[in-house]
Amino acid sequence: MEEKPNTSVIEMYSINKLTDAVLRTGVIEPDIHENDKTPSWDGEMRLYHSSEFNKSNLAGRIPVQVKGTWVERFQKNKATFQAEVSDLRNYLNDGGVIFFLIQSKNYDDYKIYYTSLLPFDLRRILDSAGSQKTKQIKLDLFPHRYKDGIIRVCYDFLTNKRKQASLLPDVCSVQDLKKTSLEIDKLQFSVPSIGLKNRDDLFEELLSHPQYIYAKPKNIDLAFAVDKIYPQKIITRQKNEIVVNGEVLYDHIDVIRAPNKKRHFELGSDITITANNHHFNVNYKFQGTLQEQIREMKLISAMMQKQPIYIGKVLMPVFSSLDFHGHTLDEVSNRLSALLRADATLKKLHVQKDLSLGSLTDKETSNLNYLVDGILDGSTVPLKCSEQPAVGKISIGNISLLLVLKKADNETGCFIRNFFEIDDLVLAGKDDSPEHGTRVSPYVLVTAEQLETIDNADLSEIVPSIQKQPYSAVYGEHIILLILELLKLYDRRKDTTILDVVIQLLDFLSEKDSSQVDLYQINRLQTEKRRRKLNPEEIQYLSSMKTKGIPAQYQLAANILLESFYEAHLIYDRLCPEEKEVFASYPIMNLWKSKD
């Protein structure tokens, strides 16, 4: 190792190396002095828009500080330096500085590191310094052999320096914005452009350097620095449909870019395609939902069979080298067939929710297989069941089903049926035989809580199921109770489809039974009030229900619907405790509570 030069030589050598690098750009005029006595600074660099160094062509001046050290080994791509806090405070007051560190092993082997210390950075550093006299700063390799890279560093410094002329008090991160009263219009960041030839160069630049995030408040023309991030990847979404055999499998492709121009493609949550020297790897995880895995298998099958695949209107090229990691076409075909059977089973059960297939336990997977065999094929399944048919709730992943298990005659196991498709359900008194009972729809036996949590309960099937059974007074009472449960369900979901079902059920009751006109009309009006204002004719009818001789419960309901809550309180207080408890369970109370 050469003998270490004295401090003055190291300083002159370091400044010469930096000066030589920036002069080669042809647009930067260095003005950096050796043995400079100016506190905190060693000079400046002046950046011009072209090689003509005159005032009219000046892009801006950049204050610089240069430190030189003689080392036995370099700090690789990153370096650190203990900067004096007093210098950092001066840099902040002046609007920022580019801090250079030149490390040299000898006169021919050196590296230049730099950091752009802008107001946002300096404030954060000083806030964390406390009473320390020095503070460690981190520096990156300076692109001293890359003309466009040097120019880009200087332009970025000037651009961000101007944007950071004013800072928001006490805002050092995006999270700190929540503590302010500012209403933010949008978040944005500066995009470099000097010397970048294409989108790949742009993304590589964004991934190679930290980026400032700026927040623009509403009704203010300025944007303020609120954070500094170090992007690990950039995701761009391309709105191109992926079509196989005329079916749109995906409506977009996500392009994931990482540093060093690494790139891969993601389709849905499970498929990742990477390319390396025209060799394509197709990775799939079997972790998505049922529908996601069906799409995944259809695409993989098409790729294996080299079937036409369209990206938008463009035919995807047939790749000769595709790696599916040992999976065969037979495996994919069998898996796709099993997935389609599961999908057909859930559709037959009127389940609209997408099954979280990728997160099923082993037991849930077994139950799904039993369900497919029992519902789709009508086969017996090896589940324990009693001699009498039993109703039970089964959960598979994120789906809950209400099913009937019936022991098979002269066979082991049992049959599975959809509870809501039973058409021979009979309600009978304790001492009555089924022949003397009342046939009902399965829907009259479920509550709002069950309708909300059971996924094979289909709103569109309620009215047909109700109408399928012969009408009787007892059946009518159960339908009214179902209507009340549906209104409770609406008050939770706010789905107007539920109100449509209620009106259809009231129409059915009105057609079958003319003895309960007021009961049906009050329930009709409480249904309509949930989605619109009552009209004069409806208000007049309710007013007539407040007269003497009308049952107290009807008077109470009429006052609630008319929003005459003082009168409603008076009537409610006159009810006996049992009547209060019953009335408090009705959904019309939700209309009262919401106005109190």
C-alpha cells in the first residue's frame, strides 16, 4: 500500500477527481476551491441547459461539500460519514447541498460517493440528532463515468430543492398528514427524464434511487414534501384482456419491475411468469379462490396444449421453451375437472360467494369432496347421521351451508340435500301426525341472522318456494314472520332486493287472505318507508289507524310510520310488559330508534 498523503494532498486529489468527472458532461461548470475557508461549503457547481456557459442558459447553482479520505478498502456501493450537526444546520438554512465523499486506495483507484441533502432530509436528520455534535449520513455511489447520470443527479437536486422551499411543520411522513387539518387532493413524485431512452430506463432510475413524495392540498397551488421512499418494486397494470377459447380469463396483466431491470408478469393472485434468455418459467401456487384457480388451470392447460391465447387483440406467441416445473397436462386436466365439479355443485346450491379454496383445511377439503359427490352425483357420503333426517350447518372455508342429512336405506352413509329445496316439509303440533300438519316452505323457518350467514339461502328463490305450497291460515302466519325477518335483514344489509321480495310476499298474502288487510298494509308501508317518503294517500290511511277502537299495536305502528314519536311513546307505555317485549322485537322499532 502506498504511503498515505497528507490532508492537503488528499483534499486536492479528491476535488480534482470530482471536477474531472463533472467537466466531462459539458454542461456543468465546477467552482470548487482547494483549502476553501468558507464555513460548511467548498464551493458550487453551475448546471447549464447546454454547453454555452452564460447567464441566460443557467439552469441553477448547486452548493457542494467535498470530503476526501484515504482507505485500505472501499465501502462497496454505500458509504457513511460523520457530518457535523452545525454544517447540517447551515445546509438546511441555505436550501440544501450535494455532499461528496471521495474514497481513495491510491492515486489510480478511487470511488466517489454522494448524497443530495435537501431540506426535507436535513430536517429529519436534525430532528433525530438531538444534542449530538455529529450525525451519520449515508451516501450512494456517484455515477462519475456516466454523463447522463451525473446530469440527472444535478437536475433532480435543483427540481426537488425548488419544491422543498417550504415544508409543512411537523410532517415527516405520509402518516403525519393525518395529524393535520389539511385535505389532500393528491400525492405525487418527481419523474426523472434526462438521458432516459425508454420506459425500462425510467423504471430502473426510479428503483435505483429514493423518491420524494409530495402532497398537494386542495385549494393550494403548492405541493409539499411529506415522505421519502425507497421503492423495492413498481407494479404497472396493463388493461388487456386475456382470452382463451373465446372466454375472458383475466381483464389485466400486472407487470412487476424490480432493480437491475428484473421483470415478471402476474395474472390474478396465483400465476407468475418470468423470462430469462427466451426461457419462460410459469409458476402457480394453488392459493387463490375457486374461480381464480379455475381461470388459472384453463390458462395453464391452453399454454401446455399451445392453444391460441389472445392478449387484447394480439395473438400471444407460442413459446417453444415453457417450464411448468414437472406438472403434466393430465394433472392439470384432472385438477380443472375437479374444480369445475366443485363450481357446478356450489351453483346448484345457489351459492354466489367465491369459495376461498386455497385456504381450506384438510377436513374442509374432505367435506367439499363429500358435498360434490352428494349434491352433484346424488351419491351417499360416509358421514354419520341418525335414523331421522337431520338439518345441520356446515362451513367450508368462507362458505356456510344449511343442509339435510338423510340416512340411506340398506346402505352405509347418508344422502345430502339442500335444505332450501325440500318441498315436503310439514309443521305439525306436538300431538299431531304429519298428515294433519301444515306444508311450508323451508324459508319460513329461518331467521334474519341465518339468512345473513347462510350462503345457500337465495333471495330470488324465496317467493317461488313460498308459492309452491298450499296456502293456509297457519302458513300465512309463518309468512308474516318471514317478512319481519327479511325487514330485519334489510336493516343490516340495506339491499333493496330484499324489499322487493317482501312486497311480493305481501301481494301473495293479500291475494290469498282478505281478512288481514290492515296487517298487510302496515307491513307494506313500513317496507316502502325504508326506501322513499310516504305519499298523501298512505299518510291519510295511517292517520285513520290512530282512531279509537284500532288495536294498540296498529296505532303504535301508525304513529311510528308517521314519525309522531311523542304519541308513540304514550301508546307504548300503556302496553303490558309482555306486549312491550313482543313489539320491541319487530323491525318497525328500527324506524323509531333511527329517529330518536
